[in-house]
Amino acid sequence: MSRMIVVDPVKCTNCHMCELACSLVTTGAFTPGKSRIRVHAFPADFKHIPLTCFQCASAPCARVCPAGALLQGEGLVRFVKEACIGCRMCMLACPFGVIAFDEPTGVISKCDTCGGDPECVKFCAPKALEFRESGLAEAPKGRDFARRVADAAKA
Amino acid sequence: MSEKQFVLIGNSAASLAALEAIRRSDQAASITLVADEPMPAYSRVLLPYFVSGERADLTIRPTGYYQRMNAKTLLGRPAVRIEKNTVLLDDGSALAFDRLLIATGSRAAVPAVEGIDTPGVFALKSIADAERIRDSLSGARNAVILGGGLICLLVVRALHRLGLNVTLLISSNRVLSRMLDAESALRVQRQLTEAGVRIETRTDAARILAKDGRVRAVATTTGLELPADLIILAKGIRANTDLAGTGGLAVSRGVEVNGQLQTSRPDVYSAGDCTEAPDLLLPGKRTIGGTWFEAVWQGEAAGAAMAGAPQPSYGVLKMNVMETLGAAVASIGLTEIPDQDGRTIVRAHNESYRKLLVWRDRIVGAVLVGDVSEAGPIASLIRRGITLSEFARFDPSQPIRYPDLALPWRPLPKRNLEVQPAV
């Protein structure tokens, strides 16, 4: 079992602190547009849903990467920047849409859980983000998330 | 579990995915992987990057991979014939199988043009092709590319980086005519032209002109004579179906399979570029996926089915993404609506373009230029057959995001699960 960033959309207050924290750590500046976690707002429903890489146990992105730049690990899909050719196949393969393309560098960017100590979680005051053990495999991970979203919609 | 004999023909995306899928459910089986080429698996997607000198190492699996997968390899050993329950190799040896996977891939289509076999005319399908192109680059100034498909644009990018003058000869009226709609193709074309690439549409090569036994120029059907130090074939692919043919399997443009990648013979499967599988969006039609994506998904599905653990399959979904000299383009599913029951939703700005195709109650295709970040969720919803009425709230002007799809969570559609005869 490995730890992952678990999202509880019911608790999210749309403060976007996670995006600021992530971008500061990963780019050295407050650039929420480059954050690897994104809060998706659904204003008509008063819902805000933070979304980042699930680190799938059998990750579609790693399965299709034709350059060996995304490697399946235990609780982490590792990105090897030097191997990336910027073809974006992973972006088409990921159903969650959590892989971004970084124009200036010409390669993709995705969550690496800050090496096992994610900054976004530390800055999430309402505790909508938690970094904890999760034994869920890939599909159930998505299903579990979908259930949370459904609960959020009902709440 | 008895020890089954699996034989996989091929050593690229489909075959490796099948190998891994078999091992996920069967640790004991004997697996033998056979391939024409002598080297360990490499990525064909990286070939243009090898030509341009950006990548030297094309391997996509770590050293010791085959041993770790407990697979025997017979590399550099073309399989020539299927006879009963054995595959005959070029050295006359025979391999017995309980389950066979044909993942023989594709080759470049060669147009019937006078002088097409002149030295200096290249395909780009293998590392050997890429090496030949590299060897011919010294002193080369002009390159002509025959065809306007996906491979063509990756080659353009590579040759352009190397400083060559590049001309495209395209039979149809635009580049990527099978991947993009007219508007997005024109955008790509504009970028290429701005970067200095010459594009001749509705033009074919009439004759390859040689000098001292090497290509010198291309005479076109429109009466042009274009100087060429090298010519690259990018007129699409042809499935390698010879081996399947020897086994008496049903073959049309590719090896015919059902939704479980099973050929007309139940113990033989086929996956990847050589395969014509049921189309996800066009019921009753079979399609050659012809993409790296499809090869991986088909290989996984075939491997799982071969090992006796079939997954729900969804059929071939055409999708691809690429970056030309400029913006990224992605296309998923259909690029034009099939009939009057559909509508298109287009949003275009200077740099970006987005077209969604809605047919009846579902999204059946998308073309994206510039920002392709929606592509993953769109592909997922098309594959899962989610209808718009199932959306929490469908706003065609907004990007499609995963939470839109998460309500309700739906497994893959069941309808392709039934194993139907391949004919």
C-alpha cells in the first residue's frame, strides 16, 4: 500500500492555496496556471473539485508513453523529464486530464507528490486534501473519486 | 494451471503490451517472442527524433526486461508460416503454440511511380530506415516528402531542424486529411508554410529522376521539377498480413478480428497495425487503428484474452496527437459528423481551435489545435459511451473536465464483450 493525495471535494472552499503552493515549489514562483493540482470550479453547482495525478497503479499514461518518460512505480508514476519528447500521447491517454504541457520547456508536467511530501496538502486549511495510505487500485481509485464527486453534488 | 505455450510474433507496442498482460494473469506460461528485427524493443515513434539527432537511444524497456518477464526471445528470426499449431521460422525451426499473437505491424505504402526504387528514396518505419536516412544527410539540401499524413509531419519537423529545404507533395487538398478537419488542417499548413516548408497540394510524383544512380529530382503531375537529395515515403501504411495469410486466417486490409482481438481461428489473435478490429463509432465496420495508442490497447486486450482473462473491449477509437512546427494538434474519433443527426460546436481563436462533434446524444469526435488538455477526458467519455444527458451539466462552450464525466461512474460499455465470430 502506498500513500496518495486523497481529495475530498465536499471540504474544498475554492481558495486555490494548493495551486499557489504547488506552483511555488515546482516553478519557483506563484504561477497557479502552472500548478500540477487544479481546482475545477462548477459555479452553478457551488462545487469546487481539486484534481491532480492519481498515481494510478496501472497508469494509462505510462502504458502508452512511447519515449520511456513515464515509468510505473509503486504509488507513483515517475516522470523522467530528459526522456520526454513532448508528443502529448499521455495527455490523450489520461482520462482525468491531469497532465499539463509546459510550453517553455516543451515537455509535460505532472504531480510527483513532491517526492512523498506534497506541499499542496500542507497548505490546504480545510483539509480537502490529505496525503495518506490508499489501497485502491486504478479503477476503484477513479470510482472512489467519482463517488466523492457524486456525494459533493448531493451535499 | 497447466503450462500454456504462448507465441508472440512482433516486438513493438502491441506485442510488449500483450506480453505484460499475459504475465499479469499467468506467471507459469511459457512465452516466446519472435521478431524480424535483431535488436531489443525500440520505439518507432522516436525514429524521427533519431533522424534529427535529438535521440540516440530508442529503447523503451530496461535491459534485462525479457528475462524479468520470463520470456524467451527469438530476435532476427522472421516467422514465415503458420501450420496447424506451429509457427515455422526462416531457419526451418518450428514453434508449437496453444495461443498465437500476430503483431507483425505495418510497412510504408509504396506508390507506383517510375523510379521509386532509386537509391535515395526512403521509408521511415524501422531503425534501419532511420540509419539509412541519417547516412544520406551529409551534403543534402533538398528533401521531398511524398504524402501528407502523420509520419510526414514528424519527418518534416526532423528535416527542418536539420536545415533542409523541405517540400511536401500531397494528393489531397490538405495535410492530415484523415486526422483533421479542413479548418484545423489549414491552420497546420499555415504554420508549416510560415516556417519555410513548401506545400504542393493536389499533386503527386509522376517520376523520380536520377543522376549517377541516386535521386536528383521529382517530376510532379503538375509539371514541376523539384530538386531532391532525398525522398521520403509517407503515403500511409500497409498491414503486414502475409503470415496470417499462410495460416488461412480471414484477412482483408488487415487481419480481421472480433472485439476480443481474436482472428477467424479462435486460438490465434492479432493486435496493432496489422489488425482490422471493430470500430468503436462505426458499428459493423472494421478499422485499422494504425496508431501507437491503439497498438498498446489492442496488445493489452489480446494478451488478457489469450491468458483467459478477457477485458471488456471498446473497439478501435481513432485518436492521435502531434506537434508540428508550432502548435499541437489532437484529433479523437470522427472529424466530420456522419449525417444530419449531428452538429458541430466550433470555437476558434488566433492560436487555438476546438471542434466538438455531437451526434444524437453523444460526443463522437473532437479536433483540438493549440491547447489539447481536454483531449484525455474527451477520449475517455467517447470510449465509455457517455451520453450528454448523463452529464451533470453539459455546456458546449466550456472545456470538458473529468468531474463532468464522473457522474455517474460508468464502466466500459458491455456490448462489445460478446465474442462474435470474426466473419
